[in-house]
Amino acid sequence: MPAPRRTAALKTFAPPSASPLARAEASLLALLTAIEPHEPDAPAAKAYRATIRSRGFEIAAAGGNEALDYLLARIRAADPSRADVREAILDLAWAGLSAWRS
């Protein structure tokens, strides 16, 4: 697995509250919060990852890798104590997305 991106030091500004990026960020944060207590192979975790993957496709289609990177930075900054775990979940869910890192 690639090393976690150290985006916590980057300054990212919140997107406008009604924007698609704001909705995507809120959705991803809710899904990440929901998946965290589950073991990776649990049925609930697999279902959450599938939804996170779908969101990744939508985000990538709308804004490419810049949008994915921006949201990763926002997610890491939202809770630095859980940033590495959340990034690992995104890496697993978004593996193979053309706009995501290889």
C-alpha cells in the first residue's frame, strides 16, 4: 500500500455549502465514520466501501484527481487523529479509479 499522503499541512478552504464538493465531503465523512467500527471483511464494511467507491467515481467524473485530492485533504484535516485510517479506507475503496493514485 502506498504511504499516506501528508496533506494535513495543506491549507484547504471549505467549498460553498451548497456545492457538489461540499455534499461529497459530507457524504464521505458520514460513510467513513460509519465504516470505522467494522472489521474490513464485515458485510457492513464491504457495503460502505462500495458506496465510497461509487462516490469516488462521481467525484472523479466531476473534478478528476484534483477533486479527489482536495477532498482527501479536507477529510484528513477534519480529524487528524483518524486521518491515516480514513485515508487507508479511501485507498482501499478507490483502488483502480483512473483519477486516484496507482
